Amino acid sequence: MNKTKLQLVWSDEFDGSTLDYSKWECEVNAFGGGNHELQLYTDRPCNVRVKDSKLILEAHREPTNFAGTLRDFSSGRVRTKHRGDWTYGRFEIRAKIPEGRGLWPAIWLLPTDEHYGTWAMSGEIDIMENKGHQPRTVSGALHYGDTLPDNKCVDHVARRFLWQPKFSDRFVTYSLDWQADRIRWLIDDQIVRERVPEEWRTNEGGNAPFDQRFHLLLNLAVGGTFGGKPDTRTRFPAAMEVDWVRVWQ
């Protein structure tokens, strides 16, 4: 997707003093994402705030209660559902991720309407995920197929060489180029993986399920099946910082 032929249709540079709620919703829950995560997501400024032109999603090791559910960690998760929903486009997120076992920063897309059914029938696109104890490795994935346990996944891993900076050392631009005939993942404008419809089509045919509108999510999870539990060396508070988000079509 040639950006010179695209128009910027949605963006947030986080230049204000508070989160722009016309663009973002703070999720407040202790569901654990279906992954046995350990955090409780809140909308408190200690977990979600805008400071110095950055979105800060910060995890704390602290007993936190919500609707009678107690968790040992709190953190932040925001989404654009019904504020920013798109079918195809180029998504660019410049972010700096934390380091530490049990930290799970993620940039991803979920279907807004679940046209083909519940997860994973309507799909999920992971732009970037990281296991905090592997600061030189990030991954991306497509989830599709049937409901659990018959869901399917195609994924990839992108690694920094040992003499290069860790992903946690600086801001990195994570991008997704989502078109009808291919989906590409990029890091700092370098293509790291490409998938084509033959690799994700469901029984619905066509380009299903990745032919419907999706919305963007940014979060910092703690624990869960992806990266395991924090250990004594994991430092809290830990923050994922987002410099800007831009969507082109």
C-alpha cells in the first residue's frame, strides 16, 4: 500500500492533557481476556493517562477491586470501538514497550460487529505482541476459523539482532498494511511478514473473516498464557508509552 496515494482518515497525536474520549474508550474489567491474565483494567489516571504528548498505559502491582473481583495487579486498556472502525487501511502506531517477565504489551484489532460469529470466527489481527522477558522479540498473528477449541492461528516472529537496540529501549513504529488481497506487518517501515487470503479463508469463502470492519486496541496485560507470571525481578510500575496512532486509507 503506497502511502503517497492514501489519505489520513484518523489519528491521535496525544497532544492534549487528557485522553480524547471521542476517539478512545477505557475498558474497565477483570475478565483476564480469556487468557488467565492477572490484571484489572481501570480508567484511573495511574493506569491510563496522557502526559508529555504520550499515551501512558501503566501496570501496578497492587490489590485492586472491581465489582467484587480482586486482582493483584492493575493496568490500562483502550479501544476505538464505535469511535474508529475500519475495513482495510494502513495502521501505524509508534510505541515504546516495557521489559520484564509477565508483562504483555499488545497492539491489535478486533471485529466491531462479529459478522461471522464469536471469537475466533470473526477474526483477530495482532499487529504487535511482546513477552516482556524477550525484549528483542515481537510477534504478530491472525486468529480465525471456528470457536474454541477449533480456532486457527497463523503467526510470525520478528527479532532484533543482539547488537541492535531492544524493542524496549526506544520508540518503534509498528504498522499493519491490511488490504483485500494481502496483510503485511511492518516495523519501522520494513516489511517483516505477509499473508494472503488463501492462508486465512474460512468456510464463508471470499476474504472472510478479514473483510469486515475492525477497531483498534492498545493494552498492557500482566501474566496470562502468552508470557507467564511476573517474577521478583519484574519492576512495577511498568508502562507502555504510545507517541501517536495514525490510520490511512
